[in-house]
Amino acid sequence: MDSQLWTQATSARVREPGDRGNGVLVAQGEGEIADLAHLLEVDNDAEAFACMCTGDLEFVVHGPSTETLVLHLDGSLDQDGQRPLIRRAELVWWLISQRLVSPAGSRLDREFWGLAPNVEIVLLRQGLPEIVGRFARAHWSVRTRSRTAYEIVGEWAHLLLSISDDNCVLSGLVVPDRQTRLREVLAELELLP
């Protein structure tokens, strides 16, 4: 990736492919631009390739000239050829924390781009319907997976509530800086032992 593009950049926005609007401002100023450039660094030693899709998100970088970088959610960035991202997992968390994609959105349903679950919490032993009801009343999205498993989704979490060894276990993905908030929510819902 052209380092001059980033050193001369004044701002960066994200938009849907094909959208010719302004998009959402995600970086402005030297520090934010540098952080974004770090997340979008590609493996220049990897052989460039091309696919037939239009990509999933576009980063529009403004500076002396305007350049568009196309992000593919398979973990690659297209700028004069598609190359794999070096920090794919970090970029995923950043996109979620910026509310540009949601753990519940279709883009991340593809097994969260290979991210491993980062939370597993044993809850007070109660009936699953009661626990699920508490989440629903707190405006979390709840979907039945089976008689003993429910998918629970919030703005910054995608979780599975299931029974394991006679315990109710909440496991899944939470934006790393929101793990403390998840425990606070569980305490508010009176679900922690």
C-alpha cells in the first residue's frame, strides 16, 4: 500500500460499494489516520489476485487526491490488486466497535471471519426460558436455535445461551472493550452467581 497515501491523508470515510454519497467519517487527523492505515496494512509479499465481486466496504481516503480502497470480508483489501490483510481480526473488532458492521449482521454471520469466541460465562442455574425472557425484556434480540440453545444478539455481542454440564452457559463474541459492560448487564439482569 502506498505509504504516501496515508501520510498525506486528511480524512477517511467508509461507504457501501457503489454508494456515491459521502459515507461515514471514520478517521480524521494524523493519529486516527495512522491507526486506520495500520489496520488496513496488507501483505505485499503475497501474490495479488482479483475476484469478480464488488467488495463489501469501501474506504475513501481524502488528501491531495482521493483514493478508494475496497475491503472484502474474506480478509483482503483491493488497491491495484487484492492482497490479504495482516491484521484481519483487529480490523473486524474495529469495524464492530465503530458500528460499521454488527455481530448480528449478515456480513459477520460467515463465522465471524474465523474469529474464535472470546467469552464464556456460567450463569445462575435457572430455566432457559426465564433467562431468555430477561434478555428479551432488556431489548436484546433472541432467536431459538434448539430446545436447549438460544442465540442472543446485542449491538456489541453475538452470544449462544446453552446448557452444558447442567449449567446455563453464555458464550460467543463480544467486542473486547465491552466485556466489562457485558458483565455489568448480566449483573443488572441478576444472572451472575
